[in-house]
Amino acid sequence: MSEAATRPSANPGALLASLDPLLRGWLPRQRWFAGKGRPVTGFDLVAATELLPPGAEPGLLHLLVRVRQPWAHPAPTTTDHELPSDCYQLLIGVRAELPPRLAPALIGHVTDGALAGRTVYEALHDPRLATLLLERLRQPGRLGVLRFARAEGPSGADIPSGLAPRTLGAEQSNSSLVYGDTFILKLFRRVVPGVNPDLELPLALARRDCRRVPPPAAWMTADGADEPLVLGVLQPYVAGATDGWELALQVLAKGEDFSGEARALGRATAEVHAALAAALPTVTLGRAQVELLARGMTDRLEAAARAVPALRPYAPALRTAYQALADLASEGGTALTAQRVHGDLHLGQFLRAPSGRWTLIDFEGEPARPLAERRMPQPPARDIAGMLRSFDYAARSVPPAPGPHPAGETPPPSRWSPEWADNCRAAYCAGYADVDGHDPRTSPVLLRAHETDKAVYEAVYEARHRPDWLPVPLAALDQLASDASL
């Protein structure tokens, strides 16, 4: 590799200025861009590294860029109305001319500045550049501000070269590359300083030999001002797997029972919870901590009611779920144990291998929440409530009709199968009890509070991103509010 490819960009400011006009239009169209609905007013360069110099054919630039956007009202408390800003990881391919096969990856043609006359594009769609990323992960070391590391032991010992890359189409807040159906590289697009749970927790589980979670084989980070930024994690790929959401919809379409799989999912969840509790510290929540937990749920409800007018009629009754949790603590109810949990558990986070074994993935937590909050110990009921809500989502969904749908989304829900959901919820809790010895349903106050909190979160998400789906969480909140009056 040339000397230019082993150092930061010689003139990073000029590179960013050259790309600025194109990025302003391209970034907001990406699924993983979190600032939709607010104009991009500028960029601040955090770091630029030439993995292959722009003069090469193709070139490959790794950029960490802060995106400046005005905040909608009410804005966070700050002396600058455009702060705080989000930092994004960009991998930019550079060519004199883009071949037709890469046309969907086009960002644009640069007219001014350091890259004038060149064509830039999303590098992950170029097999030559995607292969280079794997090679860097195979060779631990430093490249500018970037750091490449491999796991100790068997998981990082054998990463073959020459594995053919392909992108995964279902992009959310991250981007993923599959290499030869052997490994999958998840690249975090919106990055923050600190330890990402999607690396931290699978590493901890690997030390406990938990086979429910693929162990990290390698990862990449970047130097930060105070803490490193986790950029990507390479893990074994579960070839031929079907995710739990897809499988549940297939079963629903056939009118078949899913309770056997739901029970298996409950057992898998309990196994991962037990391994996390053994690998990382647990805490007992006293009265003050439980009251703080309930207050946080109440605050989120109040914010959601301001953002989603359709939720407001249910808010008074929903508050009682959180008050009941606080009352339980003040009355000296059963002590609550908190531990590290998945944090964003739903059917789509489980993969069923052709052998029938369930694997759990994506430990990043809810990306919209601050990293410090995502790394806090939580009652396991938070994950359990997420799964119960997911069964409800599936039961209120109709399998996609034949043909493509906009942005790869499934169509909005059109029917409701309450018996199917009830059977799955009961089976899941029974499966959890098979391993843990405690049936979550025996703690109804705790479970109801977390399920209400999750449904409130869903209502805000759907109102912002998928308005046609808003009736799903609203129906659940209607039921939860009705239960409060019984």
C-alpha cells in the first residue's frame, strides 16, 4: 500500500469543501440519517483518512463529519442554536467515471475544489473498496486516526482473505456488508464517543461462552478527543437465517401457530440475560432509584404527548402505570435487580438458523437514546416488554403483498389477530421462566410500566417515520389505558 494510503488526508479541509454541495443533498436521503426534516447548514470535519488516495482508481476516503442543523423548537439548552450536532461516518469512493453497475451508489460529480472533475459515490457498493475494508480488519494496526483490532482467541483467529462482499438491503441506522456468507460487518453511521454496547456486550458474552450471540471477530475505532469512537464490528454471519419478524409474518399468513417458537425465544432471552448478569455488574434498585425510573417514564410520556396529539387522550390513564411502579417501591415491594440488557429487543433482533436455533443480534440499544443511558443497568423487564410489544406488532400486521414497496417498507397494518398475540406472549413468558425460574407475568406492575413506556416510544417513532403505522401503538395504548381503569 502506498504511503499516501497510510496517513490522514494531506488537505482534509479542502476535501470537505469540495464535497460540501453534494453532501447537503445526498445525506438527508439516506435511511440512516437522523436529522430528517431539518435543513443541513454546514459541516465540520472531525477526521479524514485516505484508505486509498483520491488519485488512485478508485480512491477511498474515510470521513468523520459533524452535520450542522438548526434544531426544531423546543431546542436543547445550548448557547448555539445549531448545537449539539451529529457525527457521521462516511466512506466515499472516488473515480474519474462511474461504471454503470455502480450508478445507484452515485453521490455526484464534483465541480470545484480538491476533487474537481471526479465522481464520488457510496464506497460500500464497490466490491473492490468493500474488500479493502475486510483486509484492513484482517491486519490489526493504525491508519491515521483509525484503529483496527482483532479478537483474541478462536473468534478472531481465522478471517480468510478474498471473501466476496455484498451489501444488505435492509438498512436502518447502520450499514452492513456480508463477506462470503461467512462474516458480517456492521458499520455505525451515526457515531458518538464511548463504548458502543454492540461491541461491549457481545465481547462480554463471548467471555462467558454464550453461544446465543455471534462473538466479535474484529472491529474498527477512531481516536476521539476524550474517548474513542466505535465505527464497525465484524462478526460471524448466520447463513440462511430468517429473522423472527419475517418468520412470524410467514406463520401468520398461513394461519399457523407460533407459540412453540415464541417459547424458544423466551428461553433464548433468559439465557442471554443470565450470561450478561454473570459477565457484568448487577445492581439492586432501592426506593429512590425505582422512583427515578418511574419519573423518567413519566417525562417521556409528557414529551410524547406534546409531539403526538393522538396520544394525549390516553396520557392521564397511562400515568397510573408509572405511579403504580413508584408506589410499589415506596410500599417496600419486591426489590428490583437491574443489569445490562439488550435495550431494543424485538422479533427482528432474533435470527433463526436453518438448524432451528435462535441467535440474538444488534445490542446497540435504541439509537435515539444517549449512549450513557443505553449502557445503564436496567430491569430485564425492559427487554421482555419489547418482545411482548413485538408479538402485538406482528399480530396487527398483514404480510406484504407481492411486488416492491416504497423504501423497502412493508405496507401498513390492516388486521388484528389477538388470539395469536396472546398465545405468543404467554408462551414467551413461559419459555423465559423455563430458564430463569421467574415468570415475568408474576410482576405485573413492573411489566405493565415497561410495556407502556415501550408503546409510548413506538407512538413517537411511528408518528415521525411511518404515520400509517401509528394505529398499532395507539391501539396498545388504548388497551393499556383501559386496563388502568379496571
